Amino acid sequence: MAEDFKDPRDVAWHPRRAAELVGHAEAEARLLQAHQSGKLHHAWLISGPRGIGKATLAYRFAKFLLQVPSAEKARSHASLYIAPETPAFRQVSAGAHPGLLVIERAVDPRAKRLKTEIAVDDAREAQNFFGQTAGAGGWRVAIVDAADELNTASANALLKLVEEPPKQSVFLIVCHQPGRLLRTIRSRALHLGLAPLATSQTLEVLEGLPAGAVEAGGGALTQAAELSRGSPGRAMELIGSRGAAAFAEFLKRSKLSPATAVEIAAAFSGRESAEDYFIFCELLVGWTAEQARAAGLHGRGEALARAHDDINASLRQSDALNLDRRQTVTDALMRLEEALKAS
């Protein structure tokens, strides 16, 4: 039944339940110092690639601000850490703190999935939220996760609040691609740009996840961390993926022959391999772009840049026209090998 649909985001490793934050020490210190100053800005744009810990930082600051609302008391803290047994941590972790509103895509119970956008009604809920009497600490916090999913109407509804913020309100706006966000929202928020984690930090996050989050041995975790480009969230998607395994096999080969390309492409032989195919394509296109940039620094990137564009176009066309994935991957690998020889 539709009522039985469970929000796929409600997992034990959701960012609101995290007690620790790996990396991003500079951004954490900036938020803490802003609160300690007693002049906390009302809107913060937390940006960076998907899955690197932006939402974890937002929830971490929300819990701290709701637990330690006084700037004077905050000055005795060296980080935003608060213990899991504190009231604010427990309530935020349970999604039940009256001082926190999360603006995100709603569940469509009839279609049994998440809606594709943050609707205007979801954003307008913030107007009622900030219109209520503040809690004992006086702070009300809204986390937008993620602003990339706002449509035009919901973005404008959010803008009205950000333009005229209620007293002691804080907006923590998580965004993967801030350039696509309304310029007027960007101009009213202080920007915290987060960088991808180091591979060792990504592995630390994966190893610290609750039981059941990932089912893989140490070797698989390490491989996923290395392929994720500093995104633990992406690494979780790569674990157990045949597409990631095929790409790892590609990286092992110093030279690609047609037979080797066919062998690697064999992972994408059936309709059920669609997700693995998309993962492989993303990894291959990203790797090719990196190689083109590196070669370009030495004046040798033209062949790889053309190969990147050709491969990206062919992979997209294959998806659109439902062409043979094995042949598409084989052709892409041989096109890349040709470019590598020319660079």
C-alpha cells in the first residue's frame, strides 16, 4: 500500500545522526567563530561536490547552535561537537527538534517515491516555522538540503525569508552547484565552499559507518574510496558495483588492446547492467577530463580533450538510442587509447 512507503533517506547513517565530522575543519571553525562572536550571519551557503559531508556539517552546526545557543557559552568550545546524549542531539537525530526545520523533497506516497523537486509548499512551510515563538534558546534553524532541487517558485519563496530574516534565525543552505542557485540568494548568504576529502579521510568515513551501511571487505572499501574522488557518499554507491570494478580493471591496464577493451566491456551485457554502465561512464569521462587537464599543462592535452568530448557524446547517444552498451564501451576505450598514444 502507498502508506507503507518508507522514505529512503531515513537510514542509520543519515547526516542528522552523525556524531563526528571528518575533514572540513576550516569551515567548522568559521561557523563556530561566527557564533562565538555574537554576530552570527543569518544565511550560509555550504557548497561542494555531492557526498563530501555538506549536510553533515549543516546538521552538526544546527545541533550545536540549538544545544549551545549562547555566544558566551560557545566560547568555551573548541569545535562544534556535542555528545550524542545531549537533548539537542537526540531530538535532531530523531527528526523531532522544534527549533529545526528541514526543507527537502517531500515523499510522494501515491507514486511511492521522492518528488523530483522541492515544491513551493515545502519552502513556504518555513514562513509558518519562523512565525512561531522561538524555543528556550531563541534560535530557529532551517536546513535546505539541497538547494539544487528548488524549483523557481520554491526558490523565490525561500528568497523572501532570506531577504527579511526573522530575529535569531539561521539558514543553512546545502548546494552542490551554487552557480545555478538564484543570484539574489547567493548574494545574501556567506559562502562556505567545501573541498573533496582525501582518500584516507574517505576511507575513515566508510569504516566509521554504522553496521549495515556498507557490506564489503577492506579491499573493496579502499577501491571505492580511491575511485570516489573524495566523496564518501559516492563511494557507498560504488561498493559492489560492476561498473566500478570494470573501471578499476581499466586503470590496471597500461595498454589497451581491442581484446582487452572487449573483456572490460563484457560487464555490461544485459539490461540489468544499466546502473553499472552509468557508473562506469561517469568514472571514465571524469578520468579522461582529468588526464586532459594534466596533459594540457604541458601543451599536450588537445587529443585527450577531443577524446573526452567524443566519448561523452557517444555514451550519451548510446543511452538515448538504447544502443549496445558493450560495443559503446569498447569503442570508447579504444578511442581513449588512441588519444593517450597521441598525447
